[in-house]
Amino acid sequence: MADTIIGRKHWAIAEGYIPAWSHGPEPEMASHETACLLNTSNEDAQVELTIFFKDRDPAGPYRVTVPARRTLHLRFNNLTDPEPIPKGVDYACTIDSDIPIVVQHTRLDSRQAETALITTVAFPGD
Amino acid sequence: MADTIIGRKHWAIAEGYIPAWSHGPEPEMASHETACLLNTSNEDAQVELTIFFKDRDPAGPYRVTVPARRTLHLRFNNLTDPEPIPKGVDYACTIDSDIPIVVQHTRLDSRQAETALITTVAFPGD
Amino acid sequence: MADTIIGRKHWAIAEGYIPAWSHGPEPEMASHETACLLNTSNEDAQVELTIFFKDRDPAGPYRVTVPARRTLHLRFNNLTDPEPIPKGVDYACTIDSDIPIVVQHTRLDSRQAETALITTVAFPGD
Amino acid sequence: MADTIIGRKHWAIAEGYIPAWSHGPEPEMASHETACLLNTSNEDAQVELTIFFKDRDPAGPYRVTVPARRTLHLRFNNLTDPEPIPKGVDYACTIDSDIPIVVQHTRLDSRQAETALITTVAFPGD
């Protein structure tokens, strides 16, 4: 049963926000936002992310590969090409893959002394 | 692939509650509840929110526009027309748009010294 | 657009757990688990909850009414008929309604000095 | 209505991470990650989990049974056969069952003094 391919090609995360400051030891406790990508197939997935903002045109595409039968937990903080994502700014994103993948969104917010965590499966397109 | 339109026209958030007090620097750390709206299309989205309560008739519609290829992170705390949403009261809401959008719900609760955060993609109607 | 009926008749929450102790002022900060039910229709919804356990037969049905165009944030802690739900025990539940509703699950855990919150839309059946 | 069978046979959790340290009394407050499995049917469910990593082949299958009309809150920390899941490492998983079940994912992170909790319904395959 482990060979089942599961997922969708198009996903969206409407809530994006990289907190502007952190507490606690790096890198585990740095405030960050992550798109967890899972590719259960036997082919590599070519993935493009587009970042949407409140008051400017979208940025991207950001391109990543998720190898066959691997997961990639991608920190938005680390995206630099074509441009970094500013901290403390509302954003959203779409994730488009050439083969089905699964996408889950997580944020660790350590702006105060204790950690706050959120997660949700991203919205799958049809 | 970035031109894909993703989303639905009708959404619901069953869990609504604006905490009645806060700790920490404003505005980042004020207790608040947000509907994150993403419009990936090339047209503006005309959106109506209706607020449901436990023991009175619904309030609204509240009208907002999400411009083409933009995201709007709407704080329920800031809604005033036709009436503000009371704090410390259970509510729920529906979000209806004339074109497909994606909706995610987030709450930051700073009633105690440390932040608590929740998020989930809203429920998409058929 | 506000008259749209949204939801499903059958829902499940696989993660249930009422923390066994609390910190902070009652009732807001008591550890609790909530099923947020939203009925956007013009008819009352008759709802039945069934509670599943690890090592005993299910409990229920628990019966509640969600009035037309109202939301009910139901604390599992407050269910007593046919029997209370024990604290500190793993459970799960199904929610069955005679008309479509929307269900979201939330827990406030105040076992430690600061609040932890979780939420997710429940799983909608077909 | 309580006899409704609800769920899917194939599920995925893209975000997996067992925090490498903990604060607070064991076992409730140990950092852990849980797959909550609900079987509402009258037959036992035979379930296989496969764990995906960033840079090695998947592990598994891990086999568990969810008895008829029972819930099992399975801690990933406790999986040992065929191999334990390392702490502090990004992973993801698929859950495949021979009959429909419901899957919800939860993590309790007590790396700092106060608890952080996250939950989401897993992604259901078609």
C-alpha cells in the first residue's frame, strides 16, 4: 500500500507572515514559516512557489525540486531567488507542482519568550 | 503555472472569538482574529462576510474588496460597518466572493503573558 | 449571497482529549475542548454526537440543537447526558446532523501557566 | 445516525518532527507527535504507516490495528518496528488503511517551559 501516490498539483496558503524577531537558540527556535512538501511518487517533483502581497505585484516564481519519495520542509526565510521575503509583512503563496504532492504549512513564532506553533494542511486546488 | 486560479466562492469559519484582553506591544501582539483572503485571479474579488452568533440574528454583510493578485489579511477587530464585533463573544462567519478565493483563519491570543496562535484553512463550500 | 447554505451532514474529529488540569481564571482559561457548530440555514439542526474511546464501546448519542442561522460552541466538558466524558483520556467523535452544518474543533490547554490553543476544521464526510 | 462510516483509506501528513527535548512531567508533557486514528466501522482496520525523510529512503511499513468502533492515538515516538523515528529530524508520513478511517495529526512541543500544541486533519487521498 505504501506505493500509493497521494496529493494534488496546485495548492495555496492564504496566511503568510514571518515574525520579525525571535527568542531562543538558533536555528530551531528562530521564528520561521515552513511549507512542508511531500512527494510519494517515484519521480522528482518540480515545484514553483509564487508569493502574493497586499500592495505590490507577486514575487517569484521560486523553484525547488522535491526528489522522488522524499519530503522537503522549506523555510520561507531561506528563499532568496529571485528575492527574499520581507519579515513582518503579510503575504500568501501558491505552490504548483508538475506531479501530485502534499503541502502542509507551519509557523514557529518565538517573538515572546515561549514558542507559539501553528499548522494546517494547505488548500488543495481541483 | 503561476497563473492558476485557485479557490472557492463560498467559505465558512465556525470558530470565532476575539479575546477580550491582551498582553504585549500593539499592534503585533494585540489579541486578534484574522481572515486571510487570497485572490490569485486577474480580477478584483468582491467579498461579503456575515457574522453568526449564539443568541441573536446575524450581522452584516460586511463588504471588502480583494484586489487582483493580492492577499488581504482582514482583522475582525477592525470591522465596524454595519457594526463592530463584540469581544469575548462566540461567533462564526461565512465568506462569499463573486470569484474564487482562498480563505484561512488565524487567531493570536495574548490574554496571558505568552502568545497562543491557531490557524486552519476555512471550510470550502461546494 | 449571505443566504447560501454551507456544510455537510456528517463530520468526524479524530483527536479528542480534555486536559485534566488548568491554570488561570475560570471559565475562559479552564482547559476545555469545543466543537464549534454553525448552521447557516433557516431551519434548526438536530445534531447527534457519538464519542469513541480506545478500549471501551462508544458513548452517546449526545443530542443538541443548533437553531436556524446560529452558531453553537459546544464544550465537551459540559456534556453529561447520557454520561460525562472523562478527563485525561483519549477520545474521538462523530457529529451527525439532519441538515448541513459546519464543524470546527478547538482545544484550550492551560495545564501549564501559559495557554496553548489548537484548532482545525473537522473532517467532512461525503 | 451514529452508524455512519466516515473516512478515507489513504492519508498523508507532510509535516513531521519530533522535538529533541522536553520540559514538564512525563508522559503528558513529553514532546511528542501523534497520529489520531478513528475507525467508526464494525470491522477492525489494518493500517500501514510509511515514513519519508529528506535525504534517505522511506522507513516502514509500520503496522497497527485500529479495532472496530475505537480510536487509537498513536505516538510516533513509540514506533520501533522496523526502526525508531529519529528525533530532531524532518519527516513526513503516509497512512494507508484497508477500510475508511479518519486521521488527525497533533504535536505537543515542550522544548521551552510552556507547551506549544498544533493540530490539523491529515490530507485525505482520493
